[in-house]
Amino acid sequence: MKKLVKTIIILGVAIAILLYAFKPQILKKIYPIKYKEYVEEAAKANEVDKLLIYSIIKAESGFKENVKSSSGAIGLMQIMLPTAQEIAQKIDIQNLTEEQLYEPKMNIIIGTKYFATLLETYDNNINLAIIAYNAGMGNVNKWIANGIINEDGTDVDNIPFEETKMYVKKILQNYEIYKEIY
């Protein structure tokens, strides 16, 4: 029995050492950099941290380009068509179609521009921009006006929508991990 316990402890220590040694490789598999050319170009053009865009894509679609949510959000960054069309017109893309939103480059251009617009609206407050990306600016503005959330967006736990609360935490966690490994 003592020999079995000793063997289990040795195996446990060996596994822990291996996991620690390969932690960066493991994390890079879990938190990948995909669509790099499109993300970096859109992030640079909109002055948004590319790692934040990767964090949003990971949370929104898991880097799957051909997804559509039950609410109708489309593609990598899960953009609603009316929102995408509004943003597209602002950057001189006319007659944006749903099919175009499934294209990674277009989705990332539109999604990053939209997120940059939210950052600008909320004075570069990442928390408020993330909340608005999920719940909409109308809800964020109402929650601030009614004292439900602070103007600095630091009280994420006060967000009344459980889905949005978890979404914000997930993106912020993703962002911290992306910053750690890249």
C-alpha cells in the first residue's frame, strides 16, 4: 500500500512539473491567435488592443466563423445585422449582406469598428464597452442613470442580466490571459 501511495505521489509531481513546463503551449492551444492578419489590421486602424479583440472573438464564437446565435448575431464577433449595416455605412461599405458577415475579414472589420465606437462612447472604459457590446448602449446608459452600475463600470456584479455579467467576466478573464501569454 505504501508503495502505491509513493508511486501516485511521484506520478502527481511528475504531471505537475510537465504541466508547468508546457503551460505556455497549453495556454496557446486554449487561447489561440487566429485570423491574425485581419485582427491586427482592424485593431490598428481602430486603435484597439488586438488582444482585446481576440478575447471578444474567443468569448463570442470560439473562433468559429459560420455561427449564428439564436438571437441572430452572426460570425466571429457575433454582430447583429442591423448594427453591422449601421457601422458599415459609417466606413463606406454599402449594402452589407448577412452572407458578408460570415466572412472573417468583414466580420472582424465591422466588429472591431463597433467595439471601437463603444470605447469612444464610454471614454475608453473597457468594462462599459464590453457591457454595451453584449447588452446594448441603451441598457448601459439606463443602468448608469438609475445607479445600478457605476459610471466607471467596475461593479460588474451589479449588472442585472446574468448573461451579460458572466460575459463581461469571461472577456476580462480572456483578456488577462491573452496579455499573459502574448
